[in-house]
Amino acid sequence: MELNLYMTTKTGNEIRLIYNKLYKHYGPQGWWPLLGMDSSTETDVRMVYHPLNYDLPKTRNETYEIILGTILTQNTAWNSAEMALRNLKALNAIDPENLLGLDTEIFKQAIRSAGFLNQKSVYIKEVTKFYIALDGKIPKREKLLEVKGVGNETADSILLYAFKQPEFVVDTYTKRIFSHIGLIDYNYSYNKIKNLFETHLSHDMIIYNEYHALLVEHAKKYYSRKPYGVADPLF
DNA sequence: AGCCAGGCTACCG
DNA sequence: CGGTAGCATGGC
């Protein structure tokens, strides 16, 4: 029979149960957030989450904005990355060609709030050239990983949120929550954890999108300060 | 005042 | 291979 046995394992049930619990508790997350598209109110450009709308990003520059965000938020609070994005928008640089045309010092100062500006300025230029060269095509994970500054999590975030591909994203929060629950060891490799989730869930972009966003939302509340998870009311 | 943030590269054994 | 120092700034 073709009804897969893995669907009945304890681990598989846990992974799906936890998703349902988080979704019921927090609801759809509307990731990846985008800057408001209303340029008439430049002083109040906020990030827009878009729950239950999985058609975004729609334009070349919206896709690019998400790619920029994945680099800017590496080991950095989202608020700091968001500030950098607003600065870039004010420079009309959430556009691959315009960004590459910026003066280097102006560019670095624009992304300063996101930290690691020397590294990230290089990473962003590298991934920008890669994006332009794609010419509208969807990148292979393997090729994304060849770009300097794009590691496992960033590659999966780009594929999932910018290109709507079913790639599960593993981050620090995922490891904290699931090691706290006891389903993984904290030091499992990235791909081992990624495979665990992808094995036990439908290969569904929407599920992967919400699951990762929900884990971040939950972890920000209960897994940001040691000892992690002790006050977690759900798990 | 520290600790933490939606990681990655380079280099080490 | 797996393990880790260094990277920069802002919030709390």
C-alpha cells in the first residue's frame, strides 16, 4: 500500500501537531513582510504583512526586496534590518541595477543599522549580481549556496519566501524550540533538521512558509532569553 | 552593563 | 568532516 508509513511515526505526528497548535494560537503570519507600496507617505513606510496572500512577491523588485532582507537580517534583529531597507528605499535602491550604482560609502551607511556592514555590503552586491543574471528564472539551491554570503538558511529563505519554492527553513529558533521539546539534539546538522521536517510534512510551500514564521513568532516570546523555553505555555 | 538578534566565512584540528 | 572566532549595530 502507498499510504506512507512515515505519516504514522511519533516524530511525524509531533511535527504536524506542533504546527497545528501554533497555527491555531497565532494564525496565519503573512510572511515575508514587504515595505509599504505607498510612496506618497514616505515618512511612514512600515512593513506590511499579508496573511493568507501567498501571491506575493509579484514584481521583480518585490522579490529583490525579500532577498535583501534575508541578508540584512542575518544574526540581526528584524527591526535593524527593516531600518536598512527603509534607507535603501529612500535611495531608490530596492532595485538591483540602482543598488549596484550606489556610491559604496553611501550604500554602507544605508545598511549600517543591520550591522556587519563590511560583510553585508559585499554579500548584497554578490547576491544582486546573481539575481540579475537569473533573468527571471528560479535559482537552484546548489547555485544559491555558491554565492558568498548565502548559507543554508539564507538560501532556503530566498527560495521559500522570494521564489515560493517548497524549501523548509531552519533557524536558531527552530533548533531551540525542538531541542527543548526533545525531538532533536541542538547540534544536529542543518540538513538533518531540514530533512526531518520535509519528510514529515506535505511538500507544500504554504505549510513551510507558515511553519517557519510561526516558529519565529513563538520563539521571540519564549526562547530569546536563557534558559530557553522554561516559560513556554504551549510546549 | 551586558546579552541578544530571523548567520556566514575562513580557518583550525 | 565538525567546531568556532570574528564580524557591527541597535534594543532592552
